[in-house]
Amino acid sequence: MPGVGWGHPFRYQQSGGKLPDDTAVTGAREKSEGENTGESIPGDTVTGTEGKDLSRERPGPSPYQVAEKSFTERELAYWGISGITVEVLHRYGVVSLAEYRSETREGKTFGFTSTPAEPMFGYRGKWGVKVYRPLSEVRFVYGGHTGDNYCFGLEQLPSKGDLLFLTGGEKDVMTLAAHGFQAICFNSETSVIPAKTVRKLVYRFKHIVLLYDTDKTGLECSEKHRVQLSEYGVKRLVLPLPGTKSEKDVTDYFKAGHTREDLMGLFLKLLDTLYGDTMAVLKSCEIDYDCPPEQAVAIVTAGDVPLGSEENILCITGGEGTGKSNYTAALVAGAIMEREEDADLLGVKVEPNRKGRAVLLYDTEQSEQQLYKNTGRLLRRAGREKMPPYLHVYCLTGMSRNERLTAIIQSMDKYHYLHGGIHLVVIDGVADLIRCSNDEAESVALVDEIYRLAGIYRTCITAVVHFVPNGLKLRGHLGSELQRKSAAILSIEKDENPEVSVVKALKVRDGSPLDIPLMQFRWDKQAGMPVYMGEKPRVEKERRKEKELSEMARAAFVTQKKVWLYRAMRTDTGNPGREGTDGEGVHPLHAGKGNY
């Protein structure tokens, strides 16, 4: 079926597929850098020659006529050598041409006729047609006008993908598509790549890779374009081909017997080059299941449940005046005990510091006088009259917030080497190391740094942070980060008896917080320090379980703005409580003691 461009009458018809002498062709171009010469159809002995540079200018649309025909078996065999099937040809709008007629700039008509020795194909577009004659002297001619935005394969791309190749010619695009890759090309390798096109593609594809010929022109152009498009992260892949006429592009690569997996392997090597430093660092972080890591020592435990272990953070929280500082002082006392014996550590056990490693206490809240008194109490609890050389206690209230974290980091580093390691670190008032505990960036950076230090020095860092006043949430963004990163969180609250403080677990990484007993301690005037009162009665633990399960169940029934009605069961009698009625929301249950 003939196709007509611009409706121009023809005054001249050139036979044999040659151009009129001493004329220039409107729209004719030199050989595309992405295509080979010397290609042949199976059974033919005709070889082509290099295409001539007929004209680099296209001042305006060129009138043309084309006559299409069905692909012959020889033509399909030609494409099939590169793995390109008839489905791929149809997908990319490639047709077999019987004839092509057009005009030169001087208005002289010329034309080409397809023969078995010199087949002719057309890359159709809305702008016109690009004629491809792979075995002829004049290999490429444009009918119509491509404009400045010619891009072959753009319409066939998916909406999103991971890898996109920018290659030198249309045939290479289809060869890559036939092997399961996404690709596009522009007019030629020497063409300017529109930055606006690449900018749009960057949002759709993770990797955009230049895959040009390996001859001199292709190598120079691919490097030039890589530099020009570096701001978009465009990469450059060079095929392992010598750059000769028959071995220089991706079509030749697949013709030589290489597979999709081979090309993907080249891309992976490119990523290894680009990500070499990162992958080298990650190698040491990779889990080798055949070589288990060194077991982390549990520094602080409650029963058989580890609360604070090496390379982790133990968070202590609570309201004002609940006894947080006294509790952390007991942890320090356990780390400096002169003799390994049972001691009153307010319900927990602390791994003995047998190697005399550093024990560090940084306080950002108490005055120097108050911290001195607390230090005396923890020494008495540990059975010591003097401070051991590896214990260092610091009052940081006189330092600015910016200086405190630096002081902690540098002193930890020094004492790590001075004492052969760090056994335990306590930071009482971790929120005072940053300007605002509600500053997300500062909070994330601080907790990341504390976690990093715990890992570097293989120690347990105990961080003390306040509850939100009159609430049950840790303080600000800082509390949220500690809640994520901490191995365990212990909450210290006042009991119904204000002289008694209760310690309960809010989070335990290795186990359930309900496995940790409710521990209680009170101030002993005679001893001059807090003393452990034992676990709260088992019924209190069960009541806590029931309360928390009830809160979980209640939260599960509340969805957006709709509140579902439900009834609970008495644990003592098995009788249900009264149901709420429509409109009441979650109605209070009145079945008496034992409801949950």
C-alpha cells in the first residue's frame, strides 16, 4: 500500500537505486553510528559499502512516497540473525518497503527499489519515515522531517523500569528489546541528547546507561555524553569488542553468541566499579551463616531475660522524682563490685567487671554536690570505700549542650584504650545532649551516634530519658528514636504508696516485657539509700497483663471514626458485662472486679 508524503508530483525517476549526479538529497544522511556495513541476507553474496555523507542539513520537510510490502523470508532471516522477530518489528513500527520516491534539494526526483540483494526497510513515525537500506551505498534517507526530538523506541518503553540503554541505532534498540532489555536511540551517536528527555526518564528508570559502538567515534561520543549528562547519573558501558566494522555494537555482541546473562554480567561489573567502596564496606557487614558472630555478653539481666547487652542501648525512663538516678546508680554499683556476691541491685543482675574495664557515668541534670552523694551511695552498695581507677563519674551541668556529646565521645575513646575496653556507660539525662528533644534531625543523629559507640566499643550504654509529663510516652522525637533502637526499656513509676517505686519493662528485644516481674524499691533512711523490696505479688502481674490485653483489645475495635461495641467477660464468674447501646461508643463495663 503506497504512502504519500506532502503530495508532491514527481518529475524524475531514478532507476537502480542511485542518486542523480551532482545533486544533494534532502533528508539523506550518513551511516548511523549504531549500524554495521557488510551485513548480508543468508544466501546472498552482496556486501555493502560505507554510507556516504550526503548531507547533514535538513532545512525542511522532504516530499516522499513509499510503497510497503510483506516481509520476505530472506528479510525476516536477516533480522532473525540479531534475534529480532516479526513481533518485535511490528511493535516498533518497522515495515518492508518495495519502493521509495523523493526529491533532492534541487527539486530532482529520485527513488529506490527493494531487491533481494538490496532490501529496504522503513522506520515509520508521525513525522515521516526513516529508510534503512543495510546493504546499499546510501543506507539511510529521511522522508519528511524528524525535527530535533527524534527518539526511536520511546513510545515502546514501560511506565517504569530499572534499566534503560541509550544506544546508537534503531537496530540495536530492537536487538536489545528482543533480549529482554529496554532501549532507545536518537538520530545517531553524534546527535545531541535532549536533556529534557533524560530528565523525564530519570524518574522512570533507576539506571540509564550509554551503550554505543566500540569504534573511535562511539567511544568518544559515549564519554562526551556521559560527562554532559552526569548530573542525571547517566552511566557508560563499553562492550568487550575490538571496534572493527563487524564487531563493534550490541547487535554484533549477540551475533557472536553472547546471551542476555552475559550482558547483564557486564552491567553488574559496571555496578561493582561504581559501588566498589560501598560494597567493600558492606562485605564486613554481611551475615555469614557458617561463621556465627561472637556472642554478645548480657551486662544487665532480670531473671533470665537480658535487658542490656554489649553493642546495645538500655533505656531507663520515668517521671520526675521516681528514682531513675538511684536506679542507674545501682547498675553502676553492680559493675564495680569488688567481690562477686549477691548484692542489692534493686532487682537486676549486673555482669561482674572481671577485667577492670572502664565504667563511665555522665550526669547532665544533678548538681555536683548531689552527684557526689550518689557516688558515695553506689560505692557503699558495691562494698567499696574508694573509687576504683576504672570508674569515672562526670557532672556535665557546667558544659554547654554542644560540648557534652563531644566530651562523652572523646573520653570514651580514651578510656577504651586506657582500661582495655568499656564495661558499662550510663548517660543520665540524654536529652540534655541536644538543643531540643523534639528536633527530629538532632534526635536521630544523637541516637545513631550512641548506638554506633555501643557497637564500636562493644559495651552497653544506658540512656536515661523522661516521660512526657502526665503521659506514657517517651519524651519527643528523641524518645521515639530510643524506643526503636533500645534493646530494652524500663519504666520507673511511683506506686500507690508514694514511698515505693515500681520498675516494669515496656520493651524487651529478647522476650516479652510481661516476662519481667514488677520490681519495687523504696528509700531506706537507716541505710541512706534505696533498697529492694522484691517483686510485687503475682496478682499484680496478672492484673497488669489483663489491663494491657484490655487496652490492646479496645484499640483493635476502634477504627477511624467508628467505635465498635463489645462486651467483656468476668474472670471470676464468667458472666458477661453489660453491652453498650448504639451511640454510646465503648460503654464502661459494670460487671465488677475482674472485667477486662
